[in-house]
Amino acid sequence: MAQKTLLKGRVLSFNGSPFKGDPTDAAELHEGVLIEDGHIAALGTAHDLSKAYPDAEVKEYGTHLIMAGFVDPHVHYPQTAIIASWGKRLIDWLNSYTFPEEMKFGDPAYAAEIANRYLNLTAAHGTTTMCSFCTIHPESVEAFFAAAQSRGQRVVAGKTCMDRNAPEGLRDTAQTGYDQSRALLEKWHGVDRVSYAITPRFSPTSTPEQLEAMGALWAEHPDCLMQTHLSEQTDEIEWVRSLFPEARDYLDTYEQFGLLGSKGLYGHAIHLEDRERDRLREMDAALIHCPTSNTFIGSGLFDMNGLIQAGHKVGLATDTGGGSSFSMLRTMAAAYEIGQLRGRPLHPSQLLWLGTVGSARTLRMEDRVGNVTVGMEADLVVLNLASTPAIAQREAGADDVWEAVFPTIMMGDDRAVADVWIAGRLRE
Ligand SMILES: [Zn+2]
């Protein structure tokens, strides 16, 4: 008989979008969640669940908040070792810090070391699923997938393709980019909990020929995600304009090569023109907001409210290591702060939804991860809402769960993460 585990605590489940109507109406609280065979089998009161499953192993979490593990849909795991590098803006940041570090990932041992370090750091912060850029080296993809597979994690990643404007040793070609991406995709996509994402870094580092080859590969494998960057900084947009003089705008450099679609993930998307917004919405493409990166690199203020109200699909991500934290709590805090600068404070329900359900939707995985409902995979984070004295004194006076959780969103870190469950197993 399958092992059953009953977690008791304050269980947070979403039944709709907190961006429609009262943000608190989209959430439900339960007293327990029953895990069986790596999946969520039941939710309910502690009394009912104990009665229905008398043989379940019980884990008591008291007033801790049990919710879906965080989903981080835009990261660069190879930038783990250069996070918080000082003083550059996007293009200089890539040349000064990113490219020299990414050069090392042809070495499988180094790639494995960083992949494991990254997955340890993020699990400690409660993140259970992520979508990562790798480097141009197939070894970097192999290392990441192998590390995630050994932990039973649901992850997405792809070989980052670049065939120009990158240093020697960090360039492929249109053909080798296509061939290596296809081989990795065929080997890994759909194996255990691993998925492949076709990954041109961004238009400035790919020739039209490479973008065309990536578009062809996506057309051949339409069930895959495609991830890239879009309109992060104004200097970058000018550069794209000079590299693609025929294009209508930045988005068009993807669109004309078959790289715009509902399974496309577009990181940043800050300085969008009206045509770009319209096309992204028509195609139901995913926009990934990376707030700590946007402030750290000085990129700009994402229009969360305007884009969501217009019907865009939006996820929330760290953008490690352009982002300055591995923590999705810190990322939610930064999203809150950017919302404030744009005159719209996000409700705690909206912040938690963005970092779980919203991000899972961008990965087209909302039926598997990112929420605590029956049938979902049991990837959970257990948050201690009184993890430091400063947070505890705020939580003690809270009238409801939102007041109780907001200080943890704003001030919490890995000390707030009491436990992490991956596919129904407690992470040691
Ligand atoms: Zn990025």
C-alpha cells in the first residue's frame, strides 16, 4: 500500500486569480493536506483528514503556512557564482562578469558543481521548479538536468545559443546551435520531470540565420517551451535596432523567425511598444518579470498592473544572477516595491500567486505544480511566519493570514523556510 503523509498547518490553496475582484477571494485555507504517491490526494479540516486517513504518517506544522513550492521561470544557473557583482549595466555586465564565468561550463565537473550548488541554494529558499538558461556548452545542460533528476525535481532548461557578439569560445553557429539543441531535446524532454526549452539568449547574440534555425526547431517540437529576453534596457533596444534595421521593433526580431508563440517566455519586457504589447497578448505569450534584476542592473519599472489588466500572462522570477537574490520571497518584495513606484501596491495574495500559480502558468505546468489542489504534484514549501524577532513581532499582531504573511514576504529569507517537500518527499 502506498505511503500516505498528512501535513497539518495552515494550507494555502488558490481557486482563481487574485487579480480579478477581491484578491482574498482567490485563496482558500485548509487545515491539512494529504500526500500519496507524490501527489496531493486530499485537502480539508484536520479532523476530517485524520478520520479519513487513520494510517497516514502525520507531520504537525502548527501555525506554519504550507503552500506550493515556489516556481521561478527565468534563471541562469551558470551565473550562481557571480551573483551580486558590482556596478555594470546590461551589456557591460554580460561582458565583464557573465561571459568569463559561462566560459567555464564546458568542463562537466565544474558544471555539475555549480548545478548542485544552485539547486541546494534555491531549495533552501523554497523554490522547487525553475526554468534555466544554461551556457552554449551541451555539458552545462547535461549537468543541470542530471542534478535535478537525481533530486526528483520538475525543471525546464535549455542550451543557450549565441553565434555572434560573444567572445571566442562562447559562440556556436546556426547549425551547431540547432544540432546540439535538438540532440539535448531528444535526449531529455519529457524524461522524469525534466523538460527542454529552446533557448536563443537574445537577438543581439544570434544572427538571423541562428534565429531562423531556432524557429525551425520550435516548429518541429511545438510542445517545447522557448525562452529568451526582450526589451530589458533602452541601450539594448537601440542595439537591436542597429542589428536588425528591417525589423518593426525588438519583438519582430523573434516574430519574423517563428519565435513568437504561446509557449514562448520573454524575460523582462519592460520597454514595450504598443505593437509589441498587442502581439504578445494576441499570442498569449508569457512575460517574465524579474524585479531584483531590473533594479540591480538599473533596467526600469515593469508595468505589472497594466499588463495583467490587459490580459497578459505574467510570471515572477529571480533572473539569477542578474537578479540579486535566490529567494522568491525577496523577489516578491521587489515586485511589491516596483508596484509601489508605479502607484499600485500588490496584495500578498497576488505576490504569492505570481510566484507559484502565475509562474507555473507561464511554463504551461499549472495542472502539475504551483498550487495545492487535489491531483497536483506534491511540491510544497512550509513557511515559518515568525522566523526572526522582527518578523515575529509583526506576525503576533496580525488579524488574518495576509497580515501574518506579508512581513515574511518583505523581510523573510531562507530562515523562513521550515521544510521543503519535493514530489511528496521531505527534503533532508
Ligand atoms: Zn535573464
